[in-house]
Amino acid sequence: MAKEKPKKEEKKEEIEEEQIIPEEELAELGKIDEKEVIVPEKKAVVNEIAGWNPKTKLGRDVKEGKIKSIDEILDGKRKILESEIVDYLLTLKTDLINIGQSKGKFGGGKRRIWRQTQRKTKEGNIPKFSTLAVVGDEKGHIGIGTGKSKETLPAKEKAIKKAKLSIIKIKRTCSGFDCACSELHTIPFKTTGKAGSIRLTLIPAPQGTGLVVARELKKVLILAGIKDVYSKSFGKKRTTFNLIKACIDALKKTNIK
């Protein structure tokens, strides 16, 4: 009789307990939520401003208190070369635009904030990530910037820094044809912006209308402080980069004197 081989002992799977972190702590840590909205890291910004050593005359004037408003800089058409100047004068909120698409069947899955490209070399594929950031104070100041890097976090930091350096001032008012309130909730007149093949027209709307625009444009208009507006667009609207640039071009024209 052949001896039966002893059965191997089944390995017991160890179940680790999941640690549930409350939403408030996640916000403080600055993590990205399901909507991919970046929570501003106020502590990091305060530390940067405290240890800021200005390198330009404009930066020194801001830190010494000679310039107390960002509008003095923008109205004087002075170029901002240090992002700390904007952090010193404004309380900004940050958001990222969905410009990429996750990999998957049938051409990819849902939209995401990172756009990935690859470069072919003898050593293999070298990936690169790019992103588009929007910053604003919801009071008439808005800026956009792009960032590229081999990793996601450096690309995000570059995009936010460039967005601060390119901040602009827009004009808000109540100019709806059937609205006569005194709140600053829409643009003063009909304006059109261009970028690539896209032509985007923004039209004033009465209070309570909301933002009748594309989903990604809402992020820009909310940070700019606009609550009600109509839109009309022509061209290849799926090109998100040009769509956002056309919106910024249209908003710039509201401040033309």
C-alpha cells in the first residue's frame, strides 16, 4: 500500500483592518477627492510667504507694503515674475482641468487630470505627464497654466506656479436683459474668445440662470467669480486646452477700457 502524502496546510489569509480617515483630515492633508479638486494647502503657502526673499523690485515693494493690491500691478501692466507676489496679495483656490483619459478598452476609460505621452528610445518608453491648472479668488481674478514633467506632482506644481504668474483681472457686473440687481454675478457684455479652431462666445445672463457652459468651463468661471452666463461655441470643442484658452481670451476682453 502506497502511503498517502500529507496534505499541505492551507495558508490563512490575514485580513487587515482598513483605517477610515475622516474627510476633514483628508482636506487638511491636501489629498485629491473623487472630483479631482485640489484642496489649497494653506499652511504650506503661509510658510513659503514667511520665508520669501524677493528677487525683483516688484516683489520687494509688495513685501515692504508699498503695494497693497494686485489691481495696482495689473492696471499698471507690470509683469509678475514671482508667484509669491500673488500668494501675498490674494487668497487663491486651485483646480485642475480634465485633459487626459485613463487607459482601458475601446479607446480608454473616464477623463482624468493627467495627460500621458511617451517618447520612444533605445532604452524603452519614457513617459511624460502634463496637466492644466486654474487658480482664482472668486472675486474677479483668474489664471491658467500648464505643467509637464516625468512625474505627476512636479507637473502639478509647475502648472499652479505658471497659473499664478499669468493671473488676470476681469470685470463683473449685472447686465442681463431682464435683470436689474446690484450683485456682480455675470459679465458686462457679449464677448468672444479664440484659440485654435474654437470660437467661444460668452453672453450675460440674469441672476439665477447658472452657468450654461461645458463642464470644464464651469471650473474656470466659478474661480473667476461668475455665477450666471450663457455660451455658444464653434469648432473642435473636444480639444480641452483650446476650449479653456478661448474662455480666458473672452474673459480678458471684459476688462478692456
